[in-house]
Amino acid sequence: MKKLALTLAVFVSLIGGKVYGCSPILVPTLVSQAVVGSNLELMWSSNTTYNCTYWIDVEIICNTGVFTGIGPFYLSPTITKTFTPYPYTLQTISLTNFCPGQVYFFRAREASSAVTFSPWTATFNFTTPGLPIIPVINVTADTTLICLPQTAQLNCTVSNTCGTTTPIYSWAPATGLSNPNIANPTAGPTVQTQYTCFVSGGTLLSCWQIQDTITISGGIVVCNAGPTVAICIGNLIQLNAGGGATYVWSPATGLSNANIGNPMASPTVTTQYTVTASVGNCSDTDTMTVTVNPLPVVIFSAPDTTGCAPITVTFTNSTPNSTNCSWSFGWGNDSVSCVNPMVHTYPIPGVYTVTLYVTDNNGCVNSSTHTNMVVVYGYPTACFTIGNQPTTILEPVIPFIDCSLGASSYYWDFGDAGNTTSTLMNPTFTYTDTGYFNVQHIVCNSTLCCDTTYMDVYIGPYFAIYVPNAFTPNNDTHNDLFFPSGTGLDLATYHFYIYDRWGELIFETTDWNVQWDGKVKGVKVQEDVYAWKLQIEDYMHYAHKLTGHVSVIR
């Protein structure tokens, strides 16, 4: 059996009209503890020796509380001891009114019918079954702005609580409150005040305390329309008036709502606004001005905006009071510089639109766009081929064939000594000399963008070999030597042989400048007819083999 005693009964034994006391009481021993279902079960043992009636006082508090020693106590069943130590009957304490999922502390002492008590035991703890409950608090008011002598009705509500006692309310500060210890006092502060409502479970067994706040502004109404502001025409700005519960702005022109404290304003001209702030029967007015600045007129130009790629354009910004600039050139890296003039190069053919964004000294932004402002032309591709190559001076007529792309006009310089030129598309030119001639071909398109290419023409000498059929080696300085002559020859490939009538080789040379003097090993040959053979390549490296006869006449 469990008993909650706020006042202890005194048990005494009356024998012959005398009251017999119990011996000094010793601290009991906690033999075991367990939470079983919704009960805390405790088993105690008494260490007191004298025969008397005893029981155990158990004091339980929340884990955030402090033991008081004045109850309430949970009493165990009583015992009358006959020996020591003496066991108590199982003490069962219902946890129905405890908060679930919480840690509680408890201690105990032994009490006797003679109103004597043992010292307290050590502190023990247990956890109630179930999931913890988190109470919810909400503080509201019928108004947060009052004009004296008005008051605001405060309301502090709690929900999702545990425990069986009524919650305890405490407001702070108490200044201006009708009663700081109830859930719904009225508030009449003279200045802006933040009130905090503290709520606890109202019992040592209700282990929770929560709080919430609300701010009440009271006193006389002082309207504040806010500072003077500046905008750029076409922009919005939010006005912010204070000091009242309701507001009326005048004029309403350019305002999103003239009956709120923070309307959006977008006047087209500089406007002074008057706002009236009211709380109940109290009101006040204030003024502020929205200055409207015009947008900058963005002006920029460039003298030369067309040409053959690459083209470098020099832009001049003529916008007054330019503080920040952003250029969009339509190609390449844009710029955020106000360097003036601004130079930009366009390397690729195309048509480009240019935009300049300018922020002036009032912070207003505007832009100007020049559509297709820059035109960059492409180039034709010069190309030509040469006919009749290779050739010699015997066939010096050379046809030139144009293979250019995108060309509409043509210019040729044939590289000859006379600097002969032509504007035909496919000209023909006759060279009058041999050698290499560097031909220049310039082609242009309709936008006068031009391309140039070069190619060499080679006019070689004609190939000819002259070999005499007789010579007179008699040392008279006339016709004493036998040798070939010619033109268009590759002398490095020269090989010359002379044979007698029996086919014996009597002279051989690979040196064009070595000639036969009519001797063999220093001895004059006799008058006779001798055979010769000549091997040589021409300037085009074609091989030639020639044979013939020569007469030696003395």
C-alpha cells in the first residue's frame, strides 16, 4: 500500500499513560529498485534495533529541482521490528502523474511512530517510461502598439504539457502589467517593452519550464517618414514609415498603396510625401522627399567602322558624368572600363552590334545600342597556276590561269625586267630572256580587300650541242684544238670520248674546259678520221648521247 503524506501522523504506544520512544533511527538501506510498468518499485531494509513502528519517507524531485525535506513524501508500508536488519514490504509508487521519458531523483529516510527520523540516504535516480513530452508555448497580444491610456491584452498559452497541477505563470518585467502572475494580464507600458512569459509545470514532478516573448510599444505617437531618398526615373523604392499602427500617405501618386507603412514608390518627378501615423486616437505626421533623377543619355561614336579584317575601331564615349561603363563589342572580350577613347580590334569578318552601358554620378544606368555598327570584310584567296612549265627561251609564251576564290579584280606583275603588268583574269605573257621570274598575283573583292600570292616562272636556255668535224692541230693558233660547244647544258654531267679507227680509246675527259690537242700521250696522231662520243644532261636533267667523226688535218 502506498501513501502520500503531507502531514505525518504520530504513532505512540500508551502503556499506563506513558509514552515510550523508539531508539535512535539509522539510515535505511535501498535493497533494490525497478520501474515496472507505470510503477516505481522500491525494496528497503531497516537497520534500527528497538521495537517500534517504522516506515520509509521517499522524497522525489525533477532532475532540475532541489530537495526541500518538507515533502510531499511517498510512504512505504509500516513495520514493527523484531530483529535487525529488518526488511520492509515492497514499496510501490505510481508514476501515472509523472512526465514520461524524464529522469527523476529521489532520496529516503526512516521515520518512527515516536516522530523521530533517520538522516537522508544518498540520492538515487530513475527514468519514467515513455517518450519525452515537449510543451509548446505561444504569446500573443490583441495589439502590439498602443497609445496611452490604451492597454494591450496579453495571452500566454501552453499545450502538450505533462503533470497534473496547474501551470505557474510569471511575466518579466512586471512594469506596466495588471498582474505578472497570470496567463493573460493587460500591458500598458510607456515605452517599447519586451515581455517574457515564463511557464513551469507547477509541481516538483512536472519537469518542464518554457518561455516566449512579445514586444509592446506604448506611449505617444511619433511619426517617422524616413529619410529623403533618390531614385532613377522608372525605378522603385520602398518607403518605410514608423511610429504608428495605421498610415496614410499623401499624395498617393506613384505609390503602390497609400494606406500602409511601407509602400513601393515610383514617382516620375521629384515628390514630397506626407505620412500620417495613427494609434487609436493618437496621430502624428512627417514628410520625406523622393528625388527623381533622369537617366543618362548615352552617346558614343567611332570614325571608322568598316574595313578588311582585322580592323581596329576607336570608340569615343560622349556621355556626360560617366562613372561606370560597360562595353559589349559583339565579339571578343567586352570591357567594363570608362577609358576614353576605347579601342577594340575585330579580327574575324562579320557584322557586329555595339552596346554601351553607362552609370552616371547619380547611380542611374542607361544604354545605347548601335546595330550593325562594325562591318569587317573578309579577303579573297589568291591562287594561280602556270602553263607551259618547264620551258625554254625557244617557247617563252606562258599562260597564267587564275584559281582565286572570292575575287572580282586582278593584277599581275610578271617579274620581267620591264615590270610588265596586266589586269586580265587569265593573261598570257611572252618572256624575252632566260632565268627565274617571280610573278606576283594580287586579287581583290568588291570591298577592296586584297590577297597576294607569288610563284616563280623559269625560262631556260634552249639545248644545243655543236661538235666540229675537222681541226688542224699544227700550232698556228688557229683551229688547233678539238672540243664541243653548246647551250642549255648541265656541265657537271659532261663526258667526252675519242676513238681511233680500230676502236681504241685515245682521249677521255669529264671537264668541259679540257680539249683534245690531236695527241696521244704527247705523240701527234696521224691524219685520219676519228670517232667521238659525248654524254651530257641538259638544264632539265634530260640525258643526251651523241656520236660523230672528226678529221685530223695537218
